[in-house]
Amino acid sequence: MTVAHYATHWNQGGSVTAESPSETLASPSEALARLAEERVDHRFKGLPPDADGLTVGELTGRRRNLFTDGFATPVLALSAERLEHNLRLMETYATRHGLTFAPHGKTSMAPQLFQRQIEHGAWGITLAVPHQVRVARAFGVQRIFLANELVDPAALRWISAQLDADDDFRLLCYVDSVRGVELMDAALRGARRPLDVVVELAAGEGARTGVRTEAECAAVADAVAGTRTLRLVGVAGYEGEVPGADPERVHAWLRRLVALAVDFDKAGRFAHTDEIVVSAGGSAWFDAVADVFAEIPELSSPVLKVLRSGAYVSHDDGHYRKITPFNRVPEEGALEPAFRLWTQVVSRPSAEQAFLNAGKRDAAYDLDLPFAQVVRRDGVERPAAGIEVTALSDQHAWVRTAPEADLEVGDWVGLGLSHPCTSFDKWQLIPVAEADGTVVDYIRTFF
């Protein structure tokens, strides 16, 4: 869906409220265009100091080079080519397997990327907390899967006002307890439209949220049926929480989720919806989701098979490189790590040690330390042989250098990162660079 098409779809629903029904939001294209009007200043790390006062749009138009036009290290960059590759690959994958794709937006919290994901076939955006929903709505996202329980009355009333003001807006969220249903019902009294909910099936004992047994799932579903403010539309869960996850256990849990949907349908629990939602899918097991969801039998209404994987958009050089399902199905393609954190050698105190000017404030480190990939000197780039990041301080990377390492103070070192979510979280404005270093866009994040 193009930006223009999406904006037209928005306008068909009429005005949409921000904080109250009297506050009208702009169209998605208008909201995204305003990002280009933001002024570059000290808030944004790594950007050229002489760009202060320019708008983001003006800076983009100058197509500066990441390496030669004043960018200051450390600076995080996204590869334009790899980003586009990943967007296309998951669009193709979801289409091939008959999956409705709602990628998890918590990964990037970048409305520009939400829009590109929608343009690449995404049905909507998955989110985790009400603040993220507010960001998405401010930029015109019309379909949101809130993959979490929601019992906060202020957030529920705000979402209800959004639904009542815009008939084209749809939001689904989890329920996993009778008490939660009661709290939601109390907060939503007087709403014009019911809130769509799916019963979350836990991935197992000791897993995260979700109902532990099928009998308890039925009790939660019955509690929903006893309200006028909620509408049961499906079942969902997160297979990444399966204890001791392996292909056999994950497939078994997914079949249990499908069986729950079948049982609910036989019991008439989906009588008030014209499509039945069955949803799963993180970034580690979407191949298993595709396998099992292909087995879903015909139900009383069409089934919306919602896949929610989100880390694919940038992929990474660590955790997700190791666990991506494309390692198991290489014939379906391969994601490409799109992030690189450019740092500079600021100290070389011994032949075995060096220090870079990026640390915990700049690099994701919650899953793996950064990986030294390349060294740039005098415009020439070469592999970072014999160079290993061993620790991070707040603003320094500790580097161990082997005898073969050729590393001098002033060299630029390109680091690969592990965990996309934390990488996006640390940078508010991220240059998107082509292979030759030409910066063609800037991605604004809202964490």
C-alpha cells in the first residue's frame, strides 16, 4: 500500500482524535512529512555539527557522505540496500505462506519504518504497550495488534475514544484472566464500539503471560461473552516462550493453540465476529508458525493467520543471525544485518589493547557484545582481523588486539550489533546510508 493510498484509506474514516474527540490528527503522509521539518541540533548523536539548524529534510537533500562529510563518531547507520532487502524478503515469505503480517513495531518504534512495512504488505503493526499505540496512531496506523494484556483504565478509555471516533481503526489486544476482563469492562462502560480481544494461551508453566490451561481459557472467553464492551475474535500467544524451545516443542504448542481456536469455534464462541484471528510468531520460529498455521482447518468464519515477527527489519550480527528460521530453510532466502555502528580508535595504550569511543550508551549489549567487522583508514576499508571487543564502559569499547591487528589511533572501526530493539532504542535519528556512504534518509525513533 502506498503512502497516498494509505492516506486515502485514513480519510475515509473521518477525523481521528489525539487526546480527545475534538483534536484531529493529520493524515499519515502529513505526519511523516512533518518529521522532515524537525531541526537538527544537539539532541541527535553523530550528525555533522555544521548541520545544526537545518531541517532533517534539508540535510537529507544534501546527500552527505557518512565518512567524508562531517559525521562524528560514534554514529549508527542503517544500510539502505539491506533494509530494503529485508522488507521485501518478509513480504514475500508471508505471502508465500498465506500469513497476514503484523510486524512488531516495538523493535524500531520508527513510524517511517512502520509505513515502509505497510507498503511492503503488512496488514498492520503489532505493539506492546499503550504509549507505543499512541505513537502509531499519531502517524496514522489503522490496524494495531496489541500483543499484551491491557487493564489500565486511562489507556483503555483513550483507545476506546480512538475506536469511537474512527470506524476504520481496529485494535486487538490480549486477555488472560477473568479479573482482567472485569477491569476492562469497568473502564469501557459507555463505549460505542466493543474492543476486540484474543485469549492468550501461555507457552507453558513458568512462561510469561497467558492462560495456563484450556479450561481456564474457556472461563476467560465466557467472561468476555458476558460483557458488552469486549468482543472475542480469536486466540494468540508467543511460541518464543515455550520452555526448552526446540522444533518439536514449538510445533506441539502451536498445534495446541490451533486446537483451542477450533474448540472455541465449535462451542460458538466466535459467533460475533466475521473473521477468526489465530496469531503467533516472534523472530525465532516463524517457520514453525507457517508450518502449523497451514494446517488450520476450515472454521465457521475465515481465519486471519497473523504473524508478528519484528526483528527482521534490521536483523543483526549476533543473536538473530544465529536463531533466524532462515537458517533452517535457506531455500527461502536470508535476512541481512542492516546496522553498523561506526566508532573511532581514541587510545592504543599497548600492542594488545585499544579503546573505541562508543560504549553502553551507544551499542546494544544486552544479548552480545558488539563485533568488530571492518577498519577504515584513509578511505580504504578492510576486515577487522585480530580485533575483538571484550567489554564496554559507558562511553568506551575495550578492544583486544592480536599480533596481526593493524589498528592505529584515528582509525574508524565498524561494529556489528546484536539485538535490533536495543540498538534502535539508543538512537533518536539514524542515518540510512547507501553502500558508498551516501546518506539518503534519516529514521526518527520514538521510545
